[in-house]
Amino acid sequence: MLFIFAACLAVSVVGVGGYLVFRAVNKPAHNGLIAAILDPSDSPSTKAEIQRRVVSMPQVAVDYDASPEELPRWFKGRHPWGDMHPEAYLVKLRPGADRDTLKAHLRELPGVYMVTDVPDTGRTIGV
């Protein structure tokens, strides 16, 4: 009897623990945003070309132009771009879009300084 109870308890703990691990690994980012940080020294025509290409990407649901003044509000406490004052396009992915592939495409665009995940600030775009 005690052996059966211990076996049931072990199966339930492993089952619940396994489910929680599965959810942690497969759960997408809370806000699902990526920031394409723009090189502040680039010309307006380069920035316009980046926006045109981002808007045309089928994986992108919404893009949002964050000004140099607004961008730090999306990255509370840390600024991965250093001391620059860049602007960025915040990109919200469509459901099922491959995050890594999109980030690789964004990195290839001329004028994109860096691509980084946006931390969960509780704010969303395109709602």
C-alpha cells in the first residue's frame, strides 16, 4: 500500500514538474517584441528604407517607430546599445513566426546597429 502511494506521488510530481519545465521552455516572451536599433549616424533615406523593408516582412504583425527619447522607456534599467541615442523599430511578430529567422533578417539590413529582445515592461504595441 505504501509502495503504491509513493509510486503515485512520484508520478504526479514528475508529471507536474515535467509540465512546468515544458511550459518554461516553450513559452514565448510575454510581449513578443524585438527591437531593431538603428545607427543614429545614418541618413533619413537609410532609415526610410529600413522601415519599408520591415513593414513588408510577412512575419511582422506590427512595427512601431520608437524615438531616441522614447526608446529607453522600453528598456528600464538597461540600455544594451550603450551611450548612443538611437531610435528603433519595435517589431511584434505574427503568431507562429520564427523569432530567430526574423532577428537574422533584421540584422542583415544596412543601418541596423543591433537587434535585441525587448524586455517585458507590461506595455504592448498594436493593441
